[in-house]
Amino acid sequence: MRLTPAQIDTIKSTAQTVLGADVQVTLFGSRVHDEIKGGDVDLYVEMAQPDLMKKIRCKVSLQDQLDMPVDLIVKPHGDHSPIALIAKHEGIRL
Amino acid sequence: MSEHIALIWKKLDHLARMREYLRYSISQVTALLPISDWQALQADQHETLAAFRIRFSEYQEHMGKTMKAVALEEEKPSEPFTAVLLYMEKLGCIASVDRWKDIRELRNAVNHEYEDDPHVLHEFFEQMVRAAPELLTWHDQLIHFCQTTYRKN
């Protein structure tokens, strides 16, 4: 996984502050792989009631703090969309 | 009047024209909302939504460029753009840097997710319609700063 412990802390604390204390954050996409270089930070989050403006606040805040492009997917608990299945299957829970 | 101040006024004149187009689009989109069946929308209604999306985006984009020109004129930092926003917040031209960025992200996201879930799409347009008057107010505050700081002639 190509994230530093400080970056992981930033992601988890920001997601919990903005989206809710009980959210689980999963890293997926290219940053899961050590051998790949560059790339966005792809994050998948499930919460009871996804809220568009909270999602946007979380994404903007993460991009500001990490100084990297962030792609944030927020879905309801138990979502079975293709992107949810990919994130759950290939991702790493932070 | 310096060339650069003349350029700021030119940008403000252009922004004023964009504002009128946006105001028209706001009224058109407001009449369409709430949209219960996206499949039933006619071509002209899709065009109304598209025009609003583009005008909203371009208006904020151009306002940002005008703000940057003001920051440069006042010899304030203009890079990264957050520095311009912080200066505008200090002047009282925008409510907050975070709100500006959230609105910008909102219009980026709607462009990205345009063909996705109808419920999400509806929420995007609701939020953009809600944010549009904030942009108009910030525009007014930018004009006020320029009118009190720069002579037009």
C-alpha cells in the first residue's frame, strides 16, 4: 500500500469527523499496489445514509490535506454495485 | 486607470453578462425541479439542465479568474489559488474558502457523474440551485470592492 501512516491517520480522522464516527474506509485502486507509481487516492466508504454535501466536504478536505487527487465513493451499507464489489474485493480497509 | 485595472473591469463586465445567462438558467431549472422521472425528460429539458450546469461552472470559473486578477493588483499571493480565496474571505467577498471549494467540487462532480443514479443527479441539481444565489452574492461583493477601490474611468 502506498500511503504513509500519517496519510492513513489523516484519511481516517477526516472521514470520521465529516461522515460519521462509525464509517469504515477502504483504499482501493492503484495505491493498493506497491509496484505502481503515482495515481489518485481511491477511497470507498459505506455509511447508513450517504449525504452528497458531506461527501463533497470530505473529498475537498482530504485533497487539501493530502495535496493529492482523491476519488471518494460513498455508498449505503451493504451496497452491491460493481464499484462496491471491486473496492471490497481488491481494497484494503484502513 | 492602469491597464491591469482596465482588465479587471473588462472581466467584471463579462461576468455581469454571464450572470444574466445564469439567472435565466436558474429560473428554467427551478421550474423543472423536482424531477421524478428522468426518463420522461424531453430533449429541450435536458438542454435546460445542461445549460444550467455549464453556465454555473463557467460563472464560478470566471469569478475565480477575476478574483485572482484583484489579488495580483493588490500585490497579494495568487498561487496556490487557495491564497486568492483566503484573501477574498478576508475582504468579505466570499463567505468562506471551504464553501467556495465545496461548490466548485459540486460542479466538477456533476460533470463527472452526469449519467449515473437519478436520485444522486437530482440531489446535484438541488444543491447547485441552492448554491447559485451564493455565487451571485459573492459577485455583488466583489463588484462592491472594485467600485470602492478602483475608478472605472
